[in-house]
Amino acid sequence: MTTIPVFDGHNDMLLRLYRAGSDNGSFITGSAAGHLDLPRADAGGLVGGFFAAFVPHDPAVPRLPDDGFALTTDGYEMPLAPPLDLGYAQRATFALMSRLLRIEAASAGRFKVVRTAEELARCRHDSILAAILHLEGAEAIDPELDALEVFFQAGFRSLGLVWSRPNAFGTGVPFAFPRSPDTGPGLTDAGKTLVRACNRLRIMIDLSHLNERGFWDVAALSDAPLVASHSNAHTLCPVARNLSDRQLDAIRESNGIVGVAFDVSMLRQDGALDPATPLTEIVRHIDYLVARVGLDRVGFGSDFDGATIPATLGDAAGLPRLLDALRAADYDEAALRKLAAENWLRVLEATWHG
């Protein structure tokens, strides 16, 4: 049986290197840390994906005394993370972006940061791992959007308007279970301007982490397919990070995509952070999403290096085991090719070309 190529909607490999102070060579040569490096991508059939530049909390700023998970009678809740200072966010984003560019330079042609659909197609043809630079949260972008133009010229092509904290453009959802994604105000005026600017530049807008009112603001403004890069079905796992049926219907109507997250706390009906979660939980969400939005609008959004994933999957090298689990659930090879890569490629083509 031929290997099915996988294109992934989200990983936090850059954050792992940034936090560890690791050199970029460990990604190229491989290591035992985390979920993703070049050898494990090759072993798992990973041909490309969105590499997130996520800015963590500023260590120079004290956290609030109540920051952290609070257990409730039937779940948990964590307050929204505090907003970030623009200067700190920009410095951290430059450091994260530079790691990706240095990996490209040191990879001897095995890894490329892609900016166009044509470059992405060439990478697939030449067996080069294609990386799309994604900003997870717009904290490094000033309200005047000067940085947006500079980051675009540096290669970024995908933007998550928020992470699970407020910024100048909108508000994310808290990490909470059970909880609706309808948790706060919609986009600010600056956020609406940012959406229009992303449409003008053909930057993909990612709705994962955005609260429901912000989601509907984007849906009303954007002329691009609606995308949630790493989110699941709220009906099956009622965590605030997951999508309601109404949100899924809007993604279907826009011919967009949902990238199924492998984070066990977003898969399980009980919301537990249990790595013993079977791969059938990922299949369960894929089944539901395929029935709700259609086979052409579902992909993978692993959250490698940013989440607890099922131990039976392990890391990027384990992706063939997920494909086998989908085969066991009666997905044929044509359906698997759509879920694993083709649906993402269609949405990127539609977004970047307009």
C-alpha cells in the first residue's frame, strides 16, 4: 500500500525550540524531544504544514495569583491569559520566525518556507517538507498594521487573530470544560480592519481559539473560506475551544475546513487530559465533522508539540497509525487522501488566489 501524504494544520515545534533554547539542528537531525522533527516527518509521511509562531507569557511580567486551572464539580476552568506587551510580542515573534528561516537555510533543500500555491506544489513534487509560517495570535501586530506588511514580506501567510487571551483585535476562549465557545465580546474595530487587510493580502485567517462572537464577526466580513486549523466538535467534547454546530455549518457554507486537533482534552467526551485516549476518539470527531461539513472540508490539525496527544499515535512518525484507524472505520484511499492533505491544499489555493 502506498504511503498517503499528510499536510497538517498546526504544530508548535518552534515554541518547543524557543523554550528549550535548542539549536535548530535538532529539528534536522532528529531528537527524542517533542513530537516533530524532519526524520519523524519523513517516517510519518508528513509533507507540509502550518508552523506556528506562538508568543508565550512574558516571564518578566508576574502572573495573577489566580492564574491556573480551577477544578469544578464536573470539569475545569482557567482564566484567560493576560494580554502581551507589543514590544515583547514582536521580539519573541522575530526569534520564532528566525528559527524557521534558519532551519530552511540549514536543511540542504529538504525544508522550505512556502509563500505561494506554486511553491507548495513544487515542494510536493520534489519531496521537500513545506512549511507555512503561521502567527498564532496577533499580539505582534500593531493596530496601525505596519507590522502586518513587514511580516507578510518576511513570508507569513496565515494568521490566528487570537490565542486564548485578549489582544487589540479580539478575545480568545478560555481553557474550560464544559463551556460554550460564546465567552466574550466580538472583534474590536481594529480587529475588523485586520480581517479586511488579511483578505487584501490573501493571508489565511484562522478561527481556532477565537470566541464565538469574534467568529461570527469574521464570517460576516471575510471573503475567504472559513478555517479552524485545530479545533473539534463541541457536541462531542464540550470544551470552549471546540466548535458549535452553527459554527460548523458556517464553515461548510463558506467551503472552508476544520483541522481536527489531536489534543486529548479536546477529543474525549469527559474532557480528561489522558494520553491513554485511543485513536478511535480522533476517528469519532472526523466521522461527526464529515457528516456535518462534508468530506471535502475536514483535515488534520495535530497541535504537535503544543498538546497532549494519544500515546498510541506518539508523534509525527505515528501518522500512518491514524490512517490505519480511519481505514478500519471504512474510509477508502480516495477519502484518506482528501482528509490527509488534499482538502488543506484546496483551501490554501482558494484563499491565496482569491
